[in-house]
Amino acid sequence: MSRTTKSGIDPELIRELANLLTETDLSEIEVQQADLRIRVARQFAVTATVPVAAPAAVPVVAAVPAPAAAPAELDPANHPGVLKSPMVGTAYRGAAPGAKPFVEVGSKVSQGDRVLIVEAMKTFNDIVATRSGTVTALLIEDKQPVEYGQPLMIVE
């Protein structure tokens, strides 16, 4: 049996709805009967906890020394004392097969001294030192094919 107030609201119905709200752990119930609509809602104390990020520990990275730069290998082609082949052919280090080479590493040469021979089209061409100095590097082997502009030796 429902008891209705002057306003037409049944308090027992509201109590039942509130109990139902608690039992079901709902936050809101709304009922409509004819032209009467009852809405029961409960408020939750919302205590939001916003996670605060702890300051991240900054990893301490020990300074790693950069690897020592390898000594830059000097491109023989760009070396100021490079002697380049003036032609395509076969380079010989001596005047004849089995002969003593014109120069070795450490040999002192003067500008204009014959230091190699390059055979091209069955012609033997003297290769002369373009500067005076010491042969610090031989960049070819005896009887090695060479290209135009190929570094042959370095004279410093």
C-alpha cells in the first residue's frame, strides 16, 4: 500500500528506489509512472588522486671519452709530394727484369731523376721525380698496371 503525499509523491517508492540504488551500487535511478517521473541519484565523494610523477632520476652517464680520432689517413692522391702516373700502362721499378730498382723507400732523389718506367703501347717512358726529396712511400709493385693519374710514390 502506497502512501501518497499532497504533492502526489509516494515517499515509500522513493525509499525503495534509494535502497535499490544502494543495493545495486548504482549512482542513479529514474522511474516514470504516467505523468510522474522520479529520479533518485546519489553523490559520491570523488577524491581523485592524480598521480604525480616522481621526478625521474636522471641517469648519470659517465662521460665516455670519445675514441681518439684515428690519425687521418692521408689520401695519397692529395699528398703534396705525390708522383702520379702520366699515362696508362705497366709500371716497372727497374730498368730491366731483375735489375736493381731505381728507388726504394728512403732513397734520396733530385728533381728530374728517373724513378720508374711506365710501358705504354710498347714504349718505355721514364717517370721522373717532380721534386727533390726522400721517397717515403712506394704505392705500386713492380710490373703493376697503372691508370692515368694513379699515385705511384710520395717524395717528401
